[in-house]
Amino acid sequence: MTSRGIRIAGLIAFSALLLTGCSMASGGSDSGTSEPDVGMEAPADGGAVAPRDEEPFTEDEQAGSIEEDQDVIKTGWMAITVDDPIDSAAEVAALVDAAGGRIDSRNETPGTETQQARATLVVRIPADRFDDVLADLRELGEVDSVQLDSTDVSQQRRDLDSRIESLRTSVDRLRTLIAQADDVGDLIAIESELTTRQSELDALTAQRDALVDQVDYSTLTVELLSEGLAPEAGPNDFWSGVVAGWNGLVGFVSGLLVVIGVMLPWLALLAVIAAIVVGIIVLATRGGRGPRGGGRATGTGDAAASPGATGAPQGSDTGADRPA
């Protein structure tokens, strides 16, 4: 490797060390040494601590500075009982749109005789309008339950920003080395390292953007429910029992008539099929009896004729044998 290649390799190694050092610094920034108090100066020659001429920050200014530095993700869930969940879902969408938010998901289920209507929306609301929208949603109906959570991600945000800045510096330096590289081997090595750093930079940038979106837009799940179905009251006296029994009888007869009406076409078809089968059986039976009856009649006639034929000779023989 030439001296220029050695120099380029050294620069790449230096970039890697710089990136590692920045990452370690971002991770341990909170545990470092504390800075001197804002309102105090370095010790004077006599060893006493001399106050600064500037006035220290007030408590309100310090609280405002801390709040500005904080990155908080707010999430929540709210259940509201309303008269018409479908119409109320449209009102929720209008409130969120007026606040500059958006609807991530929306699910509506119309009510039936056995199931109450309901609607569920997942909305994203700007963090600075979150409390105002919550107050407006409470006016839609009777609030059954509310659950709000918040997560401080300030340290995670600062760590991502530091790593992204270090990777950008490393990527810029590698691009400069590519422009200065003369050897093919050095150029390939630098391009490979640049590809790795660029992919890491893109991944961290996407992660930071997603985190910022969660901080800027709070997530709220709104569940809208209608009032439960009231059960029908049973009979409480004699006449109400008679009416209930009569209504039950009428309902039973009506249901029975419906069943008969449904089965009537099938019963007619079965009757036609049964008539055809019975006709076939009758015809087959009559056809089988005809020949057997004729044979018996012929035999009887022959038997009747035989005595007559033999009777004449017997009578004449008897008359001949009589004495005169």
C-alpha cells in the first residue's frame, strides 16, 4: 500500500474513533461533572466566590426552559356513552380535523336488536392541543372512563441527534476522501465504508423522525358506545299474564303457519311421487293375477264336462241291465 493509501486508511480509522467517542459522550452526558451555579463566578484572588452582575433566572424562566427541553409522548384512551355512536364519530373526526390532527383508524358498528351500536377511532392530535380536544370530547356524552399516559423520551431524542450528527460528519469526510482517492483499492474500501455509514445514518434518521412524530402528535383512542338494551318486563298480574299467554299462542300459530307454508310445496311434490309409486304397484299386481285366474276357470270347466260325458254311458248301462 502506498503512503497515500496509508494516510487514507488512517483517516478512516480516525473517523471511526471520532464516531465512537461522540456516541460515548452522548450516552454519558447526564452523568458528567456538574457545571458551576448560574449565579456564581470563579473564586477571586482572596478565595471568595464573587457573584455575577447579571440577575439569576427566575423560577418561571427555569421551568419554561426545562419544559421546552423535554420531549414527552402522550397517549390516552377514552370511553364515552352517546345517543348515536355513528353520528358522534363524525363529530370526533371534525374536532380532530379542526385541531390540525388526523384519523389513523375508524371502525363503526351499527346497532341491532341484540347488539348495541359502537364506534372506535384512533386519532392523532397535536401535543399542544391535546388537552383542548379532550375537553371538547367530554361534551359529546357521558364519559365512562379515561386513561392517560406520558413517557419522557428527552434522553433518547438527544442521543439520536448526537449519533446522527456524528454520522453526518463521518459521511462528509468519507465523501471528501473519495474525491481525493487515486488508488482503486483505496477507493473501493472508502466506498464500502461510506455505504455502511450512510445506511446507519438513514436508519437513525428514520428512528428519530418516528420519535418526533410521536412527540408532536399525541395518540388517543376514542370508544363511543350507545346505551345498553333495556330488557322487556315480564307480566306482573292476571290480565298481563293472559295477554302474554295470548301473544305467545298467536306467535306460535303464526310460526306454525309459516312452517306449513314453507313445507307445502315439498308436501305436494311428495304426494305426486307417492301417487306414481302406488299406481305402478297396482298395475303390477293386476297384471300378475290375470293369467292365474284363467287357468283355474279352464280346469273347472273340464272337470264339469267330464261327469256329464261319462254319465250318459253309465245311465244307459244301468237301463240295459234292468229286467223288463
